[in-house]
Amino acid sequence: MNNNILKIGLAGCGHLGKIHCRLLNELSVNNPAYKFAGIYDTDKNNSDEVNKLYGLPQYNSFEDLLNKIDTLIIVTPTTTHFSIAKKAIKRNINVFIEKPVTSSLEEAQDLIQLAETNPVKIQVGHVERFNPALTSLAGFDLKPMFIESHRLAQFNPRGTDVSVIQDLMIHDIDIILHLVSSPITKIDANGVAVISDAIDIANARLTFRNGCVANLTSSRISLKKMRKMRIFQNNAYISIDFLNNKSEIFRLTDIDTMAEGLSFPLSDSKKIIFEQPNTGSDSPEKPNPIKNELESFFESILGNKPVKVSLEDGKEAVEAADEIIRIISGHQN
């Protein structure tokens, strides 16, 4: 598809869909290679609202939208991801699917099989992979042996159709699976439903074959927001703040490379060096990971390059999330 204009459609104009819509409109205005070709939502009030803001073509059926596009952004409820993506993939339409990729492991596996016979690009919307706090660490040799993550949010009725594991924790599950790159050998988990009918607060401990252990806590009934991950490895401690788009590295090195003001002695031969990777925070434009992931997806299509977050990545995150939910449900029975 090199040198073609991407004809992009959006399915889902709810809260998150409106954010995608604004960014897609901005990207299409600023890049002649992108054409925002239309929107569809089962709730016409949602699509009417977007149409008034941006004057985009509005389709009364999903099939009508598919007839006009070659690339689809899916920002609908998780339970609908599979059926929508399946229709698009069968028509050789590139697909971006918000996280979690599907509501079950079986659905994710079915999409993977379908993609094997349809030559399209498919990316999963694990947006934190594009957060400057994480991308700024690309040049640092990350070899985690212990990871601690906290993802806390204030209660919002939107999103309670799924558990906090699928809603929030899955962000950290995906990142940790990506960083550790080793199979999970054991999962311990606990959680409870407090306000909704699904699990609202949960803790999971993942043990990996290479010896790494990850402890994840997620809650959607907290008084304040927190999205932090701490990584411990040989000679280094890395702190990642996804909410504020920044990271810090504390690493152990030889005393003879002392950097004044950025390090302090630990012993006669060793010192700790502090680094704050460049996250682009000095840029006049505030970092926008959703915009970054959409651009990355479009570039992978036009340049025929692998996507940054694959369907397989999405499947592995769903598989771990499903197992965590199964374990917690077993405790409650």
C-alpha cells in the first residue's frame, strides 16, 4: 500500500471514540496521506455529536462505512470488538482495535487465525507502549528481575462493563509481558467487587520462567490517580510515571565516572548515578500517546512495516488477564 492515501473509518463515538475522532481529524488535516472517510456508531446521538463538531461523513450502517474505507479504528465496547474486527478483516481492511483486543482468549485466537489468511495490518491499542515515559527508555538495557506496578483511578461508571483487570490492569500486563519477554509460570491473584458487579480492585503476582516476579495492583475506587511502575534489575532501579509522562533511572557504576550533581558515592569503588531520560517534556506540544499510536499504525501500513503492538501481543495480555480473573473468581466461590 505504499504511496496510497489511507481511507480511515472510525467505529464507536463514545467517550474514548470522541478522543480518537478529534485526533484522526487533526492527523488527516495535517497529513495528505490520511483521509478521515467517516464514522459509525449504533447510538446515533454519539455520531451526530461528532458530526456537528467535524462535519465528517456519517454512515447509518457499519457495512456502508466498510464500503468507503481501507483502514478501521475500533473504539466500541470490548464485547463487540471480535464481531466488528472479523467483518473488517474478512474484507481485507486494516484494523486498529482498542484494548483489550477481545473479551475472551478464544476470540483473540480466532482473529489470529483469520489474519493468517487475510493480508492486513492489525494493531492493538495498548496506548502505554507509546507513552514517552516508556519510549524514552528504548536505549536503556532493561532486564527486569522484579517489577511493582500501581494503576489507580477514581470511580467512573463508564468501563464497569468489564473488571478492573480488563479495564486498567491489562495496560501493565501488556507492558510487563513486553519487557520481561519470558513465559509466565505461575499466577497468584486476589480481588473484590466493591461498587460494581465486576472486580473493582485487584492484585496479581506473576512469576516468569526467567525468575522475574511482577506484582500488579489496580483499583478504580481510589481517591486519586496513580499510574506508576518500578523496575528493579542488576545494578539499576527504574521508576516510570505514566500519568506524568516521565521516568527516572538510578544505576550503579564505577566511582571513576562520577558526574557532579547527578550522582553520589555508595562505597569507595561504586556510586549511584541518577538519570532522567528525555521524554520530550520540553516540547511546546503536550505528549499524546493515543496520537502516537495512531501515527505508528498508519506508518506501518504505508511503509509495510510490522506494527508496534501486534494481535499476538493483545492475545497474550488477554490470556493473562483471563487467568487472573479465573483465579480471583475461584477464591470467591
